[in-house]
Amino acid sequence: MFRTAARLHAALAGHPIVASDLRHPRLALVDLSGRTVTECVPRGKHIMLRLSDGLTLHSHLKMDGSWWIYRPGQRWRTPGHQVRVVLTTDDVVAVGARLHDLEVVRTEDESSLVGHLGPDLLGPDWDADEAVRRLAATPERPIGLALLDQRNLAGIGNLYRAEVLFLRGVHPATPTGEVADLPALVKTAQRLLYANRSRVEQSTTGSLIRGQERYVYGRRGRPCLRCGTRITAEPLGSGAEGTDAERTVFYCTNCQPA
């Protein structure tokens, strides 16, 4: 989300929209042309494209959405039936495919869409103390579920959940109230996301060598890079904001004892 918003901001900010096409039944008659893009910012897993007259185009990519930047006349990589938004300036065409929760609201009313989110780990509102307070408010909840709940802190996905818990030696099913050092865990999460914010290759080990970028995520049945124990992968319930199915947790039974 951070990289997507940065790419959209670089391509669109300061440029007037000369044509818009919102391919959504509820927004089909909305025309954003004539407005200038002022900025594009991420909020957790949401994208907020702000316009000069106080409107915001909001989108959520979830697991399959994407934004692409093209030159006018350039062939799109995405099939037309998957496209939900087309914004055209004199220089570029921004195409949003498989977008979810698409809305146009007054910028001053953005809180109606994202006000429930906790502090954003990569945002100007990041507040580690508030994130810890929100996590600690449900001490009986497994920390593996609490970290994915965007109402506690916004931005952690399955990859970073697994890696943060490994680095802190915490089993995913540990009740949040029993985590030995919750502030340190939150600090580790913010540091990992910040270190990877501007690159496609997500590394939590410090290595970009293929197969060595992550400690446990995606390594089911493979040896732990620290102790050699086979990595376990299994579901850990549901209930995180923005998800509707069980999410697999990856962990080392030796480095992260129950």
C-alpha cells in the first residue's frame, strides 16, 4: 500500500484529471474530471486519493487489487472487465483493477471509512504507546490474531505477523496479556515495515538471497534458519478486520514454544 500510494502520488499529484471513468454501479455517474490531484496517501491497507475540491477517492486493494500507471495509448496489462477506475491526465493513465470498497467522499469525512483503524505503522500518526494500549485491551486474545486486527495497529499483514513473532520468540497462540514485552514487539513490527517500505523484495532477515529473505513465513516444512527445526504452518482462527477466512500462521516450535 505504501509503495502503491507513493507511485500514484508521483504520477498524479499536481496534475488535473482530464477524464475519469468509475466503473462501479454506485459511482457510474460520478465525474472527477477537471479536478486536480493534491496527494495520494496510504492509511493502513487503504488508498486515499485526494482532490483539489475537497473530495477523496478511496479504495481498498485487499488481496487482489492493484493500481497501474500507463502512458496514454499504452496497452493495459489488466483485462478490461477487471478495471474499476480509470483516471487520465495529460501525461498518464492511472488504472485501478479489482478494487474493493470503492467510495468517493468529502476529504473531511474520510474518518467514516478509516476512523476505526489503529495507528498506522508507516503513517505520520504512528503512536507506539497507543498501539500497545489497544493490543493490551484484549489480554485473552491470541497475539497472532490481535496483530492482524487493523483496529489495533494498521499495516501488519500475514508475512510481518509471522516474522515479528519469530523474532520476539512468541508463539502465535499466546494470549496477548502474556506476551513478555509487548512494547518491544510493536517496535520490532514498525522497524521491519519501515525498512521494507520502498522495495518490492520483502526481507526480514537482512538478506535478499532467494530462500533466505524470511525466517518462517512461506517456509512450511523447511528448516528454521536459526535452529533447524521444521517450520510449522497451520490456521489460527479469523476475526481480523478486512479478512473473512482463516489465515495460516508460520512458526518454529523450538524458537517459539507454546
